[in-house]
Amino acid sequence: MDTSPEAWAIMQDALRSWTPRQRVERAAALTVLAHSFALAELRRRYPDEDDRKHRLRLAARYIDKETILAAFGWAPDDGD
């Protein structure tokens, strides 16, 4: 672990003080942040594709290829 025990204890105390709503809001915000980083990488790797394709590539990271194909008529060939 790269965090000192003292710092970890402070973080644990802070997390315990959050309400369930605050925990869900933080989790949702972190998910949005992670998706924005993933979309930025997809835009960098596939600059000629439109936003729809970038979002489909992101969805394909979480949904199997057959479902993506059935729902949207397209799926990435390269696993991304």
C-alpha cells in the first residue's frame, strides 16, 4: 500500500461520515470521470470516427459484442 496508516485512517473516517446519498453521488461522479477518460482515449485512437461510434466503442467495453450488434447494428472489430 502506498498510503500511510495514518492517512488511511483519516480517509476511512471521512468515508464513514458520508451519507448513503453522498456515497452514491461520489460513485456516480467517479464513473462519469472514468467514462470521460475512456472517451478521450477512444477519440485519440479513432480521430476519424464520430461521437456515436466513440460511445458505441465505450459501450462495447461493458456489453458483449452480440448485444451491441443486435441493438445498434455495429460493433468494433478490434475489441475496442
